[in-house]
Amino acid sequence: MNEFTEQVLAHEWNLPFQTPRQMMIYTTFQELSTGLNYRNLRRKAIEQNDEALSTALSHIARDESAHYQFFQDGVKLYLKEDRDGTMEDIKFVLSTFRMPAHDLIPDWEHRGKVIVGQNIFSDRIFFKDIMRPILSVLGTSRRELQELGKTTPELTPALET
Ligand SMILES: [Fe+2]
């Protein structure tokens, strides 16, 4: 366990986007995804009758929800200030979105498959339970982003499926 912790901490996470607005958008999607990961992992803890772990995961998931709310409020402010520019950034961020775990967790190739296999997180879950609800709360939709993408289709692969 200690060795694993050291391996995780040995990796430095490089910010995936350059501007504060893009990072605010990225973090909105990432925080809700993180919370959902913990809630879905908690189901496994409950199945295993691990009360301590399920309680800890419940607290952590609630904490992630608060983070999500903060960043989502920030994106709403950006939309109010400059809707077109912010929409372009949302489209751009979603076109390359991936969780920090991909870069930080050792042996992600294997661990990522276990997470998908256990239905804790996957692209399908991201589209249904993360992307769709967030876009709706922000007052937009995949359709609107796809319309924006018509002039620059290379920026929207994540929106095509
Ligand atoms: Fe968080």
C-alpha cells in the first residue's frame, strides 16, 4: 500500500489546459466524475459489507460534490460573461477530456479496465451521467456543441459517439 502511494505521488500532474476558463470547465467535469467514481465504488464496499470503507467513501463523495458545485458556478459565470467563447472552450475541453487517473495511477492500463469492468466508471457512464447532466445545467446540449463543431469537426471527437 505504501509503495503504491509513493508511486502515485511520484507522478507530477501536468495541467491539461492552458487557460483558467478551460481549466475551470475541465475541473467541473472532473469533479463530478470523481464523485461518481466514489459513489459507484461505495456500492462495491456495501456489497462486501465493508461499513468503514462505505462510510469513508460517502464522505469523500459528498466533498467532491461541493468541489463540483464550486467549479460549475464558475463556468456559469464565464458563460454569462462570454457565452460564445465559453461554449468554444467547453467543446474544446470535451474533445480531449480524460481523467487525471489515466496519467497518475500506476498500471492504469490494467486498473482502468477493472474500473470499467466493475461498472464504476466508463465512457458510457461519462456521457450519460456526467456530460449530459452538466451540459443541461449549463443551459446547453451536445447538439449545440455539435453545431459549433461543424466548422472545426476535428475538435469534437468526444461528441460524436
Ligand atoms: Fe475534488
